[in-house]
Amino acid sequence: AQKVTQAQTEISVVEKEDVTLDCVYETRDTTYYLFWYKQPPSGELVFLIRRNSFDEQNEISGRYSWNFQKSTSSFNFTITASQVVDSAVYFCALSGEVKGGGSQGNLIFGKGTKLSVKP
Amino acid sequence: DSGVTQTPKHLITATGQRVTLRCSPRSGDLSVYWYQQSLDQGLQFLIQYYNGEERAKGNILERFSAQQFPDLHSELNLSSLELGDSALYFCASSRDRNSPLHFGNGTRLTVT
């Protein structure tokens, strides 16, 4: 069965600190996709990144970076020089191999990590 | 703004009632997904439609049903509502099955 574990329920940091959000996943699929979504206090879900299982290159987008390690089944998310606007709940998600009628959209979400960035 | 529109934003109703949640996908997106976010269960996939046809089912109760219309908008119908159905219901859309999801702002349902 597929599973996503975000062991950190809540994290609190002071502005400008770096913070890493952990995500560990379980799947038997050989091809799969990993995602991060952000849910700010306003409630919407914002897509941040998608990674497929064959691409282990780390990715950087501004202050955000992602570290995908297949050997440890982890897909961690780091925010550098955090800002108050980064305060949100962050979700890691997994989808299985797209075959037949399947879709990347049938996501298994972790429970989320609530990040609070204090000024 | 994701481009996915959900109405209404808030809905308060009583147990036993029936409600309909509406979703308009992003322009050009053929797939629509419904998710439920509750304190107990977290974010759960309910159902997917692609170009009017049901494609996949997740943890959707029999009291719930959905459809996607020819103009690609979708409706999620929740009937015989129970207190435990109180949750945030998200709609998401994608261009095709290989594309990532973009979520709407959700409909917050409160059952009293």
C-alpha cells in the first residue's frame, strides 16, 4: 500500500532561519510521482513541485529546494531564509504509476507539517 | 489564483440534508478531482472524472455522488448528511492524467 509520512506535525522558526520539512514515502510502484503542496491560512492548496521517480536531481526554486533520495524513500523540502509569508501547512503527496485509467491526480497525502515563521 | 473555481465558499446545513458543491476547472483541463479534508482523515481523494466519465474512485461514501457535465464543470452531491461530513471539500483539475493537479479554494461544509 502507498503511504506518505510527515513526522513533523508542527515546526516553529524565527524569520531568516532555514527549515527542512521531512517526507518519507512507501510505494511498490516503480514509477511514481512526488509532490509538495502549500496550504496557507486562507485555506487554498498551492502546487509547489512535482518529481518523478526517475529524476533524483535536486531542485532549487528561489528560496525553496527539494532533496529527493530514492535510497531512503525521502523527498525533503527546505526553505532558506524563511519569511513570515511562508507560514502555512505543507503537504507531501504521492501518486502511483499511471496505467490504464489511472492518473497522477489520485494522490496520497501526508498529514501535513504546520510551519510557523515568527518575525 | 489556480483558475479552478468552487462555489459556494461556505455551506452550513443540518443533518439529514442534501447539498451540491460546484466546481469549474481551469480552461482546457479535462480532468476533475474531488478531495475531502477533515481533521480526522486529512486530505483524501474521493473521485475523478475525465471528459465527462468517471475514471477513478477513492474513499467516497455511497451517500456521495458526483458528475461532470459536457461543459466540464463538475458537481459533488452529498446526501443524508451527518456531523462527520463537516469538512473542506476541494476540487482540482488537470489537463490530462500526466499533469499535476491545481486545486480550487475549497468549499467549507458545516453540518449541524
